[in-house]
Amino acid sequence: MRRALLIARVLFTMALLVTLVCLLAPANAVLAAKVWAASWLPMATVLDAADATAYSDKLVHASLFAVLGGLAARSWQQGRQRWWAVAALLLLGALTEVLQSAIPGRSASLGDWLADALGLAGSLLLVPPVQPPRPRSLGWQA
């Protein structure tokens, strides 16, 4: 159990770093990453013409926070710990939006924070709380 908890926390830390890089990178770096990712898609020109990526920013926000929420739920399993993690992630989402307003080419958006919150909520619905193991009985009880 302790090994699984350690792995979940390491993965959470890695996901947190990826999230911070994605959300706090300058606009030109984000555009370069989108172009690079699109170059790998087999039908990138069709998607671009259809403007299928118009709301991709919201999808990215929701996905990042869904991963963070799921890993946080596995890393901090008790009820109180879990709600502190949720509150911290919601605060992180708000803080990244405020910081984005100071980054060239980026801007703060309530819609992005709502996407963060929806991704987080979705992951918490999908990752049920872990029940603590019951103590084993050592003998027959009357």
C-alpha cells in the first residue's frame, strides 16, 4: 500500500509540473506546441479547416485538472486530505489564471478556471475513495 501511495505522489508531482509548464508558457511556445502536435495528426488540415480546435484550450484545462484530481485522490485518500487537495487544486487553477494575465500573449479567463473545476470534479467522480483495510481477526469470536 505504501509503495502505491508513493508512486501516486510521484506521478502527481510530475503531472503538476507538466500542468504548470502548459499553463504558464508564453503564447508563442503554446502555438509552437500546437503546431508540432498537429503535425502528427493524420487529418490536421481537415481539423484546421473545420475549426475543430476552437475550444481545445478548455479541453486542455479540463484534461490537466482531471489527471491532477485523479492522482490527488489516490495520493491523499482520507476524506479531509482529499478535500484539502481539491481546494488546493481549485486555488491553483485560479492562481494560474491570474498569472496568465502577466504572461505575454496569454490572458486570464473565468471559462478556463471553470474547465479546471469541471475536469477536477469529473475525476473525483471517477476515482472513488479508497476504503481503509479492515483489521484482521486473529481468532474465532463468539
